[in-house]
Amino acid sequence: MRTLIVTAHPDPGSLTHATAAQLHNLLGEEPTRIVHLAQEGFESFARHGYTQSFSTSVEHGIIDFCGMRRGKTAFIHESESTNKDAVAARMYAATATVAAAINPAGVAS
């Protein structure tokens, strides 16, 4: 199956790129889905309807339109926080969630 990693940051040293690399490492050759970074906290994200907007724009507008199968979407909220340990923990949790959804039998270590 094909792999699709969507990143939205020009800096190769960014959290976006680190997240994509971590997910790829966890999956090995398994397919990858979408990891979307959100700079806002969950409450603000939900209050403004961004989760629904993302679903409509990307999942329905791109994935469904292209005839692709939907996978798992994980948001990393407050990715620009100065607490890098907390951001890293959220990144690892998001990639583990996506990896587990793609390969429920176990992911590469």
C-alpha cells in the first residue's frame, strides 16, 4: 500500500518533520496516514470548529475525492509550546495512535 505523509513546515528540523520521521520509523514499511499539527490548544481548536473543518477540507475534500481510503488523523495541539518535553510526549502519543490504527498487530520498534 502507498504511504502518504502530509507536512506543512518548511524547516527540516521542525516538529512536523520529526513527527513524520517518528511515524515512519514506527511503521516500518506499513502505510502512513495524516498527522496534522495544530498550534492552538484542544479547547480553542474544538470551539472554532477546526476539527470538523479539517475533516471536511482534507478527509472529504481530498481523500474521498481522490478515492483513497481514510485512515487515522491525529492532532498535536500546542505544538509551539516552549515545554519541549510536553510537545515531544504529544508527538509520540499521536504517532503511536496512528501507527496502532494502521497496524493493530504491532508496530516496528
